[in-house]
Amino acid sequence: MSGDTVSGDTEEFDPIGTLTLIGIYFVILVLSWVYIYYIEFLGRDLVVVG
Amino acid sequence: MHIHAYEKIWLAVSVLLILFLIGSVTYGAVGPGVAMVSDTEPAIDSGGLDEDERFSEPRVEQVGENEYAAYVVARQFTFQPDPIVVPANSTVTFYVTSADVIHGFEVVGTNANAMVVPGEVSELTVKVEEPQEYGLICNEYCGAGHHVMEGKVNVVSQAEYEDRTSGGDGE
């Protein structure tokens, strides 16, 4: 540990709950995007090609 | 500088997400060939559409093998021609302009959707497949009759299309 860190507390700070929550948000985000772009948008008729 | 291990994970995942989003749009452009509604058509005189060779007589015409052009005029509160009849399994380019105010051109339930601005021509190309009847609506408030402004896009079989055009009562 170098001398300029505030204290050793930062090493013990492991917000696993926050990480999990962010992970869940991330999965929702990716699934929503896949649904919106690949299924709803590209899956519809008459895709504009020019 | 100290970066927490969790933060490193989050940073890496964020970068991957951005690459995935950009990758999706790139795939859409090179795979299915998704393009923007074109604004390259030159401006025209919205008050003189009856003298315009394309829009004086709104119609669908064949412009190449399996390629058709539909010249459509939107006006309060109708689309011309109505219905717009095109043959199945072909490529259709819609050229849409307005004779009066801003309208919308939305083939219901599809990605064919554009603003129609007086003096401008919105150009959009789509591939149509099976025979089907689509609704067509105006999605920009255009006046008191906006809610009744609708048309039809009828995709008919090649044989039926030829019957209609050679029969002389096409469009």
C-alpha cells in the first residue's frame, strides 16, 4: 500500500450488492437492445434499403 | 492511481456494450442493407405539382427489371394514388411529396415511414415480398381531417399486377 492512499478501508470496500444490481441492469439493457433492434426493427416488413 | 477491481469490470463491460451497439448498426447497414430515407432529391414547386412530370399524375411505373417507382402525392386529406398497387417480389421506390402542408407517410406496421414536406421529395426504397394489403396513414398532424387521412398499399401477385396495368384501369 503506498503512502498516498487515504486508508486501508478502500481495499475492504467490496459492494457486491451494487455490482450485482449493475449486472442485472446490464443484462436487461442488452436483452432490450437485442429485442428492439434485431426482432422489432429488422424483423418488420419493408426495411428501407435506399 | 488505484482503480477498484469492480470498477475495472464495469469499465470493460461498458466498452463492450458500446462496441456491441455500434456493431449492431453496422451489421444492419451491411447485412440487411438498412438505409436512411434519402433527401437527395432536388426541391420542387409544391404549388405546381399539376405541371410536374412525376407528380401531375401520381402513379406506379416500372423503371427496371422488377423495379418500380411510385410517385405519391399527399394532400389534405388523402394520398394519391389510392390504393398504391405494386407487384410482389419487387423493389419499389416511393417518391412522396406534399401539395399543401407537412404530412407523414407511414406504411402501417412496417419500417417504411417518412415525413412529407411541401417542396421536398422523400425517397425511400423497399423490397416487397408476398401479396399483402398494407394500410397507409399520415402521422403528422395536418389539419382538421388528419385522423381520416389514410390510403392503402396493395402488394398483388405479378399476374394480377399485369392484368391491372394492361386492363387500362390500373392505379
